[in-house]
Amino acid sequence: MPTFSRKSFFRLFAFFFVIVTPFLVIYSLGYNINLAERRLSNTLSVQVETFPIAASIFNNDTRLASLTPTDIRTTDDRILNLGLKKDDYIDERFLVWGQRDKNTAARIANLWLLPKSGDIITTDNFLLGRANLTIIDSMVIWREGLNFQSRDYTITGFQEAPKSIVNLTSLKAEYNDLSFQSIGPEAYFDKKNKLVLIKSQSNWQILDLTQDSITSDDGESGNPNKTNLVMQAARNSQDQLLLLNQTGELWLLDTISYKWTFLEGDVDGLDYSESLNSIWIWQKAKIFRLIPGNYENLNLDNFVFGTNLDLINKDCGEICNMEVQNSFQGIVFQIGSKVWLVSDYNNNSWRMIASNVVTTSSKSDTLFWLDSDNQLNSWNFIFGRQYILGSLSDSNINTRLFYDPSWRRLLIYQDNKVSSVWYDSTQANNEILQFSFQTWIQNSACLPLITERLQFCLEKGNIVVYRSNNLI
């Protein structure tokens, strides 16, 4: 290259470097240059990423040119009313804000869109019209006459012919809608109907805790809890149940001999925690932790977890609703209407997180709860901040919460309805003024959890699966 050409090239390069580089640096720092007013403007930028991709983006219902994934950048609006739409999926809407005198970057990423319809995996209407039909884990159960039946299913449909569930007690002619919750490995309790469903060896068995045909520890026939109804239950071994009645009596029930054995009085709460594989008992300002096993001669003093817990005021009558869950560097206790965090390092150090609580769900670094005003809340233990995620129009005793980290979604299960709110627990979310709370599935009885990115439901006599695993 001639000397003149080289000099010209380097001069031109130096000119662009000196002039263009400052603009690139300013832009990379989040500023825009307002040439008309001869000043730098702060920007609000939002990274939006959905699965499937290519969702349309709207701001105040005006469609933007780009599709997801994309970055939205604005200097005019400090609040963006973002809508996301894609055919066959539920619409999403967020309010995102930026500080006027500061560059703000928000992130709505890994947003798995919810499909409007599911895939029917059983097409013979076999379940249509079945009484007391409900779905539990990988099976459905229903009542025929005075007996219950079960049938297993997978993603491909029914696996076997129906099986009879063994009656350990006599059963009533009618029951209210069934609502079972886990009380141990392969064990479930319906508090409203006082039904216990357990699996012993290869057979499912059911017993009605309001019925006779069970002997007490003094050898008399009948049911010592028939009038003092059982309020809470836990499975402590293959053939034994711990049962707490409404007067605070803790009983042991042997499901082989049908024998009741009285264990303790003045018990305030009982719970089984699946994430901790533990049974928890609250009695007289003490918490006890039992690993499931045989406890015919139970001495609670051998299982003390925390003492001197007089700070936990009893505000729930004779028996308190108690739920215990594993959490970030500690254990979360819901006792009555209050939620407490107990540090891994000190079992007697209790910190109240929330009050007026109806139900909770804890997942690793975040606690979610529904309060008595039907407001959904979250507390992130890492960032130390509470967020309001939305409000329910109504709630009931069967409302359940479940957070799925793969979808980054909190699922709200109510009678025949599922709602959802996107929430990324791995980030601070300070720039999101309003999260996208949407009703997802209606007129269906759904399994109250997501398994391998699948939501199973009962709809019109068939099992339906909702999937959210498409990338495109």
C-alpha cells in the first residue's frame, strides 16, 4: 500500500475512533443522545424472552415491530404497559417502570407461555359421570356404590384396568367432593370428609375416620375419635397413622389390627413435611421433629426441635393449622395465620415473616403465601424483599399454591380453576410494577403441581395434559 494511502487510512480510522467511540460508550451505558436538547437522556430497556419464541409485543395496546426475543428501549416512557400475545397461548401483561434520572434495565426472560388447550390422553369417556372423581399423583379414583375404584395413568393414557380400593372401615353412601392432601409416603388425608387413603404393599386402602369397626387401646369396640373428629394426620410407618383430633388428643392407629392407642394430650398441631421427610408436632410451646417410624411407646422429649416458643401466640382455637416446609437456609412454619422462619443454625431463633396467612408454598429461596385479603405475596430470602404478585377474586379452604422453577411460575389451584403468575425468583424484579396474573384453566379438576413441565387435569370424563415445552 502506498505511503499516502496508508496515512489517509489511519487518519480516517483515527477520526472515526475519536468521534464514534464516545457515542458507543454512551449508548452501551444506557443513555440516548438528545440532539435537539443537546443532552443525554436516561433510558428504560427491557429484555423480553418467551418460549415459544416469536410472540408479538404491545405497549399500551400498540403493537411494536419486533417479536420475542428482543430488547425494548425507550426514553419517552418511564412506565411500559407491555402485552405479549401468541396464537394458542394465554396473553400476558406486565407494568415495567424506570427511574426518571437513572438508566433502568428490566428483564422478563424464560417466560414459558401457557397453552390455551391441552391434549386429551384418554378418549373413551370412561370417567364421565363417575361419582367423587378426583386425581391424585398418577391415578384417578372414584366411587361406585359403597366402594372406591382407582386406575393408573401416564402421559400415554390409562395403563391398567380399574382396581378396587380395599375398605378398612365401612363407608358412607355419599361424600362431598374429595380433596386429598399428602400426609406421608403413599398416604393422603381428606380433612373435610375424614377419609384416609394409604397404600400397603401393592394395594390401596381407604378408611373413614368417622366410622366404627375399630377397637380402642382398652379393648372396647368402636371409634374413640368418632365424636372428637380428626383434624390432622400423618403416616409414621407402613401400617400406622398419627391422628390429632379437635380436642388436642394425639392417637396412633394401627391399620392392620384396627387398634387405637392414645399417645399424648394438649397437642396443638401435627404435620408431615415431604421436603424434610419429617413429622412435626407442636405441644405446649415446644416443637418436636420425628422421622417416620414405629412409635407405639412415644416419648416426645426424645424429639425436641425447639423450646420456649411462647412467642407463637395461639390464635386459631383448639387445633392450629400447621404446615412445615424446607426453605433457604432454614425451615418455614405456618402455625395458624402466621408464618415463621427458623434458621438452620439456631432452632430457637424464630422470625415472623407474615401474618393473616391462609396458605403457603416455599421453594428454595422464595416463600409464597395467600393472605386473608386474597392477595398473593412473595418473600425472596436472597434479596430480602416482599412482592405483591396479584389478587384472587375469591378463595376457599382448598386453595393451594405451587411454584415451578422450570416455568418460573406460581400456580394457584382452586376448585375447578387454575391461575398463574410469572415470577423469576433468581432476580430482584424491582422494575416490575405489576406481574402478569392470568386465569389459565377453567372447569377442570387438576393435579395441584407441575410434573416434568406437564399439567394433568380431568375434563369432561377424560384426562387432559397441558404442555409448555415448545421452543418455537
